[in-house]
Amino acid sequence: MEVVSLDFWKEIHANREDVMKQWEADFGNDPNDDFNLVVEILYEDRDVAVIKQSHNGLLVKWYPHSEELVVPLAWLSELLLEAKRKLPEVYEP
């Protein structure tokens, strides 16, 4: 197991607010999927992923991206819970 220095954790904590400012989520309708409700995940105002409901539950699709993305886990967890509450389940006929 790798030992992580205290300076590393201080840097992470100091940058946390800046990292959070870069992430947003927008609930909206997908015109390419019968206007079903989806959640677009944005990083610095660019679409980087989408959360949508499927027959197997919620899916997160990350779009190809050239830079390394560091996603705040607490924010993503809360977003997934909100998506689970708001996106209607898909029923098979």
C-alpha cells in the first residue's frame, strides 16, 4: 500500500472548492430518446456524461474526453441518488 503524504491531502482539500465549481448537472429531456428525462453532467460547461434510465436501472455514459477528469465522489453520489428519485423507471411491455 502506498503512503500518501499530508501535503497531498492538504492540496486536495485546498483545491476542493475549485473542483466543485467546475461540475454541474442539468436535468432535461433527450430529444434523441423520445424526450425521456436524463441528467447531463457538465465539466467546465461541457457535456462529459449523461445519466439515463434503462431496463437495467440507471446508466452513466461518459463521453470521450482528452483530459483527466477528477469527479468529487460525494457530489456524484448525491447526484445519482437524485437521479434515481427523479428519473422514471423503464417498464418492459
